Amino acid sequence: MDYPTRFDVIVIGGGHAGTEAALASARMGCSTLLLTHNIETLGQMSCNPAIGGIGKSHLVKEIDALGGAMALATDKAGIQFRTLNSRKGPAVRATRAQADRILYKAAIRYVLENQSNLTIFQQSADDLIMQDDTVTGVVTQSGIRFYSQTVVLTAGTFLGGIIHIGLEKLSGGRAGDPPSVALANRLREMPFRVDRLKTGTPPRIDAKSVDFSVMEAQPGDTPVPVMSFMGKTEDHPEQISCYITHTNERTHDIIRAGLDRSPMYTGVIEGVGPRYCPSIEDKIHRFADKDSHQVFIEPEGLATHELYPNGISTSLPFDVQLELVRSMRGMENAHIMRPGYAIEYDFFNPQDLKHTLETKFVHNLFFAGQINGTTGYEEAGAQGLLAGLNAGLRAQGKEGWYPRRDEAYIGVMVDDLITLGTNEPYRMFTSRAEYRLILREDNADLRLTEKGRELGLVDDVRWAAFCGKKEGIDQETERLATSWIQPKTEQAERVQQKTGQPLAREYNLLDLLKRPELEYDDVASLRGEPVDNPQVAEQVQIQVKYAGYISRQQDEIEKLRRHENTPLPEDMDYSGIDGMSNEIRQKLSEARPETLAAASRIPGVTPAAVSLLLIHLKKRA
Ligand code: FAD
């Protein structure tokens, strides 16, 4: 056949994991095949059209720092941008963008089609070609055989997918798409531990049938944030508002009355759903004392009237969905364009993976995204990038790479999944990271772009911009450190106006910036010119203001790294450790970790508790 059938890397699935995987491997110079059900659904957002949010934007910025597509596509498609937690510290600050789902798909498809070394082919992958316990290729639905050094599987919610609307069941990978049954059956013959999870989505509403005048408008922030380190506000399309309405007691009565036809409450659905993104029937049940829940009415795009009512994901029967939607203020005449539904699908126990996301049972086969028990585009994209990168490294005969927990949220997520597994859809939160002050979204590039360049993931344009930024930070820090303000001058008076205190002696600008009352903009122009790059200014401010905390965290990381292989005695009596909470003592007693590093990875075991463990060990010695 005169058609390319041999590749370095084959990626199955063109969702968020698959597209980042294929792009990463192709960027590294590996000939890559992206095999997906339908080219029209490349980069499709199966659920809410939004990217980022707390913990999730950290992943998006890390994907971006490693040359990935998600953040840039978000900048091209975002129709409402907000900075969440803007009044809190930089560690938990997060960027969230409402996206136009059509523009998002177009942006992703554009990047894919213009990526060298990447071939896209539309067809279902139905089987894996195996040589002993090594994968060597893929067979498509029509029997075409593609061969490769490595394969990345990113089949999302499609493996054995079953859609539920009320007590009606149908096979599907998501609404409108067929499931992946042949491949699911093939994988079930392999030694992987397979289980079922479920997720759900709300009904979509026609904006023409909604009365926005009685809802609260929620505009985006100004100045409008960007998602990518390379992003510009000018790249954004028109910005529009979201709206807020609420459920009420009548809504809750309607839901309760429909529970006898709910697949979740009648035991039809077995898979566990996302705890942090519950269905509305779940919320009514779990928070029975609440008589109202907020519902964000989010536009799905600029060229469509479709709305996504965020907060009422449901698998109740259609007639109940219609009644509950119409019980909310502004929705009295709402027309449902697509019913909500739940989907159950196969996922693989991520404890059967290595940190590179290669499976332990099949060599050269990598898993990424929803099939590893995660939920969310960002979690999927981040794993996709890591799996694609490692599939590429393997094809090139090189050592694998993955970030440590103190280097990236990607490292935290993969380590959590691989060491602890999951029995519910895993999503990222800042609270999962021990070293939050170091793993900020604003410094993802400073943490990862050099490594990305070394791995071949970062192109010349991004690299030049990164080097310029780094140099700018050094130069500006140096300028502030060497620019002095004398007491009783006009500049000293400006400082006094902000701080309420006269300058008692000569100060440089760097020391002034450490004062809580003063921001970069207050001090930078006291002498000389402030930088005109807002990313540089932001970095200088954060690095100076949080220097003490950051260096303390760095010390902790160093200390743990030095001691991570320290064994913990089998007979250790955790109840006798001074200063440790009972909860942590109990966790350690139950888990009986073998080393200090293993202890540090137990959820809830804080870096402070690890330090206490270390002190205790020294005392015992
Ligand atoms: P997907 O985006 O599902 O992509 C899988 C891709 O693989 C698709 O392109 C598919 O066509 C292709 N594919 C599958 N099998 C094959 C095959 N055999 N051959 C070729 N191609 C194949 N996330 C949240 O964070 N919050 C939510 O509330 C939420 N709700 C959801 C509700 C529903 C109904 C669904 C379907 C998803 C929901 N998600 C939610 C999850 C979110 O959509 C996923 O986390 C994310 O899309 C996962 O990305 P992925 O790349 O792993 O898989």
C-alpha cells in the first residue's frame, strides 16, 4: 500500500490528552500518527466550555511552558477571562477562561494540521498489534495496520461507554459519538485492572428562550488576563458576560420527586462519579439543608445561542430535566437543545503505570487522560503531553523523563495516581501540592521551559521570549537593588504617603518592595524606568515579597531530597512522635511507609509532619 504505515509514535484518540500527546511527540521530531474516530471532534470539549480554574490553570500553564497547545488555543477562543483568588496569595491564584467551543476546536485543529512530523487519520483503533508483551502497532476498524515503536492510548470516556438519561441506556462514547467497544474488550483481555467510573453533563439551553434581565450578569476581569506565557490580549475574541441564577425549593422538590427514575438512585449506574463536580440530584441529596444552589449560565460561544448551565449536571429523565430547568428564575420558558446525561466508562488502575505513563504490563504502551481515572481537560492534556513526550523519548532510544512533585503539578498528579491510585474521578487542586509557593501558575515557565527546550518541545520563538523574560527579571532585580532613595526627598515623601512612616535612612528599591504596603508599581518609578513587560514586573514582585517563604520551602525540598531514601523502621511507634496531629499519626500507622519519601506522599502528611518524623528518627538513632 502506497501510504505511510510506519511511525515512531501512534496516538489513539484526538481529545485533550491525545492532541497534546501527538503534538509533543511530533515537536520532538518523531514521526507521529494521530488516529481518531472523527477529525471534526479534534479538541472537542465534551462537557463545560471552560479551561482553567483553581489547580487546573496551573496544569494548563505547565503544558504551555512545555510548548503545548491548550493555553494558546484558550487565548484564541476565550470569551470571558477571570483571575480567581486574586485577593489571595500568588500560590493559589488561578486563571479561568470561558471558551467558545467552536473557536477552541478550530484553534487546536489548526495547530495539529500545521505541525510537522504529524499525520492525522480518521478511523477507530480496534486492536493493538502485539509481539509478546510489547505493542508494535494498531489495527483500525477497516483492518488497516499501522506500525510504530510506541503507542499512546487516550480513549477518554469511550471505552465501553454507556450513556444514561433516566432509566434509558444507550451505548456511546459521549452524546453523538459511538463508543469504543472492540478496543475495550481487547484491553480487558490484558492484565490491567479495569473498573468503571461515571461523569455527567447538564442539559443545554437555547439563549433565545431565557430572560437574562432577571439574572445577575458576571463580566470578565479588566484588564483581561491571558492564559499562555506567549498570549496577548489582542488574540482574544470578543468578550461577553456569563450570568447567575439559582435553584430553589420547587427545583429541589421536582428533583426529589424524580429520584425513583434516576439511574444513580435506583442502582443502574455502578461507576463512581466526580465528588467535586456532583450532579444536581447528588447535591440535593448530600446538602439536604440547603434550599438553593448557584447556577452559572455560561455561553457556549459567540456564534451560537447554546448555553451551558453550570451546576445542574444530571441524568434524570428528560421530563424531569425540563421541569427543573424551568423552575429557575429567568428559565421559565427555557428550551432544552440537548438533554443532560451521565456516562459510565472503563478506566484503568493508574497504579499499573510507571511515572512516565508507560504501562507496567505492556512495553511501549502509554496511557493518558480520562482512562487513567482523572477528570477534566487540563488533567488529560497534562498527562497527554507527558505520555507523548515519553513515547517519543522511547522511540528515540532515550531515557524517560517526568517532573518531580516539587517541580510541577504534573509531577504531583502523576505521582498521586501512580502511588495511590484512585477510586473516584481525580481532579487537580492546589491543596494536593505540598510546595504550593514554589509551584505557582505564574512561574510555570521558569520551572519547566528550560527542560522543555532540552527535550525538544519548545520552539525558537517561545525560547527567545523565555530567555528575554528571564534576563529582564535579573536586570530589573539588579536595578531595584542598586537604586537608592534618600530620606527627606520627594521620593521618600511618596513612600511615606503609602506606608505612613518617614524613611529613617537610605533604602534601595528592592528593600522597599519587601514592605507589605508597597507594590511594584509604587516603587519601580521612584528612580529610573519600570519595565514594560508585565510578566517581568509580576515575577520581580512575587520573588521579592515572598522570598522568605520561598527559600524556606526550597530548604524543605532540599532536606527531603537528602533524606528521601531514609528507611522508616517497621516497628515505628507513630503515636510517640511529639507535635504531630493524631490524624497524621493514624495515617502513618495504617500505611506504614517504607521510606521518608513514601511517608511524604501519603495524602494529608504535610512537609511539617515529615520534618517531625525526621527529628524523631534522629532522636531514636
Ligand atoms: P476525550 O476528550 O474523551 O477524548 C477521547 C478521544 O478519543 C475522542 O476524540 C474519541 O473519539 C477518541 N477515541 C476513543 N476511542 C478511540 C478509538 N478506539 N479509536 C480512535 N479514537 C478513539 N470533566 C470535568 O472536569 N468536569 C465535568 O463535569 C465533566 N463532565 C463530563 C461529562 C461528560 C458527559 C463527559 C463525556 C465528559 C465530562 N468531563 C468532565 C470530562 C472531560 O470531558 C474529560 O476529562 C476530557 O475530555 C478527557 O480528555 P481525554 O483526552 O482523556 O478524552
